[in-house]
Amino acid sequence: ADRVRVVNKVASDLEVGVDLPELADLCVFELFDSQLFGESILPILRDAHARLLKPGATLVPRSVRVHAALVGCPSLSAADLPELRGAP
């Protein structure tokens, strides 16, 4: 308990001196959706680095790999599917 502390809060609500006694040297997160960047992961991690983490802090996971394949389908292109246009 003196080495690992879990704080169940949204990262943007965390405060050093309130929720964390000092800047953290480890950040474990799970914010990925099926599109990798759909849950604003980059702004959240930038904010964490700026406000919550020591320089050189370890992130878990520390990297990701995106696999994609381009597909063309005339019948899907003609369909009115907001999901394919990126609409919620």
C-alpha cells in the first residue's frame, strides 16, 4: 500500500496535493476504443504529462500498434450510414 495507490477518478479531475501526494512516476490507463484515438487519448495523456507525472514517468501501455486495411464497397458508399461518416 505504500508503493501503489489506485485513485478512481477521471484523469482531468486529479490534483497533485489532493489526490496524489506528489507527481506520479507511473501511469496505468485503459482509454482505447476500437479506433484507438476516439476517446481523446492524446489530449488526456498530454494533460497528465503536464500536471500529474514526473519527467520520464512510465506509461502502461507504453506503445500501441494500429493495423488497418483499406476497403472499397460501392453498396456501403451509397448507403446512408452515419457511422461510416464518423457521426455518433
